Amino acid sequence: MSSPAGHLPVLLESISELLGPPSGGTVLDLTAGRGGHAEALARAAGAGGRIMLCDLDAGNLAFAEARVRGVAGAEVRSMHGSFANADRAMLAAGWAADRVLADLGFASTQMDDPSRGFSFQNDGALDMRLDLSRGETAADLLARMSESALADAIFQLGEDPFARRIARTIVERRSRAPFRTTHELAIAVSAAYGPKARESRMHPATRTFMALRIMVNDELGALRSLLEAFRATASKFPSTTWLNPKARLGVISFHSLEDRLVKHAFVEWETAGLGQRVTRKPVEASDAELRANPRARSAKLRVFEFASEIGAVR
């Protein structure tokens, strides 16, 4: 199934059910993407609703802002940058969020654009940056990282058992010419797998590409900073300024490293009396959604509701 926005938002029904804001409420969408989730939440907020959109991808952010502005009665603002700085945007606006969403996945428009370098399905520049205005590219990282650092990253972030063999192959091949394209890297990783490449249930380069993308965008560092910001803010209830008591935070993760960080944070917050987990187990896509949008297969949604004051939940 296609969408005029070029992207189908995952778990939309669950998001609407679990994160639907109160009438006139304030929504903070930390990863606006193409605006699918934000549009639905803006409609639920109705007249007087306020929507803050954040994204690293300036093009997608502009598209999402225009899309959500089309919802009658919604006041919309946006921030181009890391969601780790979303609290500053809310403070600058003088807003306090009732509902917060972080969809840690990528828009189909990004994955399907060869020039972005996220996928090896089509040849393109080895970039992988979400924010094209700053930072090192994947090609830059491959050019400077030592063999041992590459091996550790591919093993820890990509969870690839052939990490050391892959790193060795990359270093040997870059000594002849730097990596510039996605196909060059995919070919090198496949060569490192050798005959095992034919036995792999996924493309041999899948985990290496994921590890590089995580490093390029500092995805886990940004997520840790975000979770720490929410904990620090909730610890000050009811005297906080950008997050309302009884607010709900929903996080959609797409791989185990992200989901583990979110799960452990939510458990720790609940133990500390900062609120309670709305979802004890992650919400996943239904069979019907998977048929319509196979990219939702690895999506996991966890939701936390903050308390009205410190220690209100024990």
C-alpha cells in the first residue's frame, strides 16, 4: 500500500489509542518524519490543540509541518535538530506536553532515496546522515576508524557474528581505494561472509549498514540523553515547565538495542515512583498492518504515563 506522503506511519491505530491527547492538548512529536502520526494526534487534540514537531531531516520536517498545519484549529511549531534538545524548544514556546511520541525509525522516503545511502538495494553515496547539514558521513567513518574499532562497532551495534572478518576486509579494501558508494560496501561485506553469504536469511550487509547508521547519527547517545531529560523533568513534578503531570510518552523502537534502553528506563522510572508503564509488553503490528506495511515488522511501541507528583506511584 502506498501513501501520498511516501511513507506509512507504523502502529497508527495503537498510537491513536494510547497517545490520543485530551481536547485542546499539547503534543510533542520528537521524530516528525512525514507527519503521519502528528496529523492523527492533531486531529484528536482538535481546536486549541498545539503540536511541536522535531526532526533531523529538514526536508521531511517542512513536509510534516505543512501537512499538520492543514488540520483545522491546530497551532504548529517546529524545531530542526536532535530530539535531545526538544525540551529547549518547548521552553522557548512556553508549552508543556500532554503527549510525547518518539518514532525511532526512518521514513520510507529516506530509505528509498539512493542519495541518502541508508540502503544497499540501490547504489548511492555512502552518507547515512539524517541531518545533511552537519556531521561525518558513513564514508568518513570507514576511512578513519581502526580495524578493531570497526569490528567492535559492527559486533556491538549490528550484532553481526562475522564482525571481525568484515572489519578486516573493509580495512584491506580501503587501502586500495576509499569506500564511496553503498554497493562498494555491500560487495565487501558479502566477500567477507564468503560461502556463508548464500546461507544467510538476510543480506550479509544488513547488520553492517545498521551499525554504521547508528554511529553516524549517534542514535543510542541521543536516545539516552532524551530518556535522561524525561527522568530529570519528571523528578520535579508538579513544578515542571515543559512536561505536564500525567503526560504520556510513547517510544517506537526498531531494534533490540533501542528497545532495551527504553524498557529499562521505564522500569526504573516506575520503581522510582515517577509514573507507571501503560504497556507491560511492547505493542507490535497486527497481521493486517504487516500485510499493508511490511516495514512495520520490527516496530515495538512502549508507553509510559508520568505521575502527578513525585513518588505518586510506588
